[in-house]
Amino acid sequence: MIEVRGLSMRYGRTLAVDDLTFTVKPGLVTGFLGPNGAGKSTTMRAVLGLEIPTAGETLVDGRPYASLRQPMRTMGALLDAGAVHGGRTARDHLGCLARSNGIGLKRVAVVLDQVGLTDVADRRIGGFSLGMKQRLGIAGALLGDPAVLMFDEPLNGLDPEGIRWIRDLLRSLAAEGRTVLLSSHLMNELALTADHVVVIGRGRLIADTTTDALAARFQRDVLVRTARPDRLAQTLRAHGASVTADALAPGDLTVRGMDATEIGELALRAGIALRELTPRSASLEEAFMELTEDSVQYGARPATTATVSEATR
């Protein structure tokens, strides 16, 4: 597991991380979310021992990462795909990492193939695109065949095929029982990839829950289909619900202020048959935006015709 316990990180007068506690468990892909400046990268650097906590601690498999003798065999990480020597080839870069952790060079060929870089293994990294560097960084994280993996924005620079590839890769790693922590701003992808989410804002924990539970906390409405929409609408309104009929789909009702169980029970008592009863929750992006609306530090003014005109004067 990755354990963050009471972590605080202060830089002068700035408190970047504030008494943060959470655990990343095996067998799950955990999404690490927060607005820009929330403290995600700082927390990840602290996990790797690259930052010294002002207070608290971070543990990997029950120990500080810096105390691990061959750390890449325990946890693989990718924080910055560009932090590589451009003059080296991909094979040499991974070979250096392998030697530093007592990993056989045969493993280099395995991970190069796993990330799709075998054909360019002997090209200099300086000529790689950002997407290719991301793949190389992922290969480095996988090099020690670790049980714990941590990635900071690994989807940056990847094309649609690459994004789908890493989504499938992360889910397969979690299915093997590994611990996977993933930071990303691509909410649609996290909704497809993550089983669990940790949300922070201004360095503080906001939510630590499953992806489905987070979306369900922000249920928008319930879609109801019935052959007797007028009578059902009257019944629901009498019990305090807001009901809107769909003019383009006769028999469809959108109900707010009442959950699906209450609607079903009221319909049953009124003798009204239902054809469909579907709760509609917010997307992960909508839930995230609502959770963090008070934690955004770098919000821009909404674009309007007036502001665009001002910018062109």
C-alpha cells in the first residue's frame, strides 16, 4: 500500500499540503484528483522521498521509500516524462535504471516491448515525442515488476490509441492485485479507469471514496417512463417532488427532489405501472467541479463577447 499519514508540507508562508491522510489499497486503480496547485505533485514527491515533510510521514509497503534497498522492485513511479537524458537511447536509459536496482537486462527488453517501444529502442530520447517519452517513463516504472505503481499525469501527450492502451494497462495491473495511484486532469478517462478516488483541494482532503459513490452523491434526477404520466406527475408533486414532462417523448418524466425508491413506492401505492425508473447521477467531472469549487486557486474569468472584444483592441 501507499500510506500518507498527517502529511503537511510548508514552503515559507505557503502551506502546500495540510495534514493530509489517505491510503491507496491494492487491487484498485485510485485516481488522485485536485485543481492546479492543490498539492498532488508535492504529495507524490513526498511519497518518493524527494520532499521532506514538515509534519507527518509517507510509507510504501509499510516503510519510507528512501529506506528501501532496491526501491524500483517495490514501487515504480513516473512523475515527469521529460526528466531524461536526451543523448541516451531508450535501451541505455532503462539499462542504467536496471543496473542501479540489481535488475537483469533481460527485463529491459520485456518492458520496451510492453510499452511498444521495441522498434525505437536504439534511438536517442531527444528525438522522442512527448507521447513516446511517456511510454518510456511507464517502462521505467514497470522495470522492477513492482507491486506498487504511481503515475503523475501519464496521459499527457498520448494519442487516443495510447490513452486506451494505458487505461487497459492500469486496470490489468490492478487486477493482478497491484496498488495503482494515478493523477490526471482528464476526468472522462479517470471515470473509465479509476475504481476509487482521493480528492484534495488547497492541500486538504475533500473526498476519499469509490468513483461510483462520488458520482451518486451528486444525483441530478430520475428518469421515469409510464403510460400514465399525468397522474404520476400529480402524485409526485403532491409529495414535494419537482416533475418535468418531456414534450418530445410522451410518457417520460424527469423527477428531482425524490430518489428512485420513493418514486417506485408512490407509484405502487397509486396503482401506476412504470416502464422505466433510472437514477441519473452527475459525471465524475461534474462531481469534481462541485466538490472543488471553493478550492480553485487559479480560476479564470468566463469568456464573454465583451472580454474577447477587449482582448482584440
